[in-house]
Amino acid sequence: MVKSELTESVMLAVPGLLHRDAETAVNAILGAITDALANENRVEIRGFGVFSVAKRRSRVGRNPRTGQSVAIAARRILMFRASKEIREALKG
């Protein structure tokens, strides 16, 4: 599902909601999630899952073609843990 399909789903779920209003709502929600994660806050959406930011320390890797050592810098990564409801839905 892409963002435009999500907007359509919101518009269809709420009768009388205009496309531009649904798009504004989706953009506001995604923007709030992005801002929270950028500030290294945890975002928990009950019944959906938890978004969080983890830190990876710097390490030494290997170039698979040449075998040379390559320094990999420290960075932050996005993590997502699905809720129990989603995990159960995927099982069946």
C-alpha cells in the first residue's frame, strides 16, 4: 500500500470526508511520527505496533568483492515491532 492508497482508505472509511482532508490527516499523522522518531522518541500505536530508534555502533566490515576491510560509521536505525493483533493476523 502506498500513501495515496492509504489516503483513499481513510476517505472511504469516513463518509463525507473530502480527499484533501483525508490527505491532510494522513500527512499530519506521518509527520508527527517522523518528528517523534527524529527526536529519538518511541511511537506506540495500540493494535498496530511500536516504532523506535536504535543506535548501531561503528564497526569494521568487509568488501565482498575485494575482501578489504571497510570502516562502517555509527548510525541510527528505525525498528518496528508489530502488535500481537497483527502477528496473529499474519499467522492465519
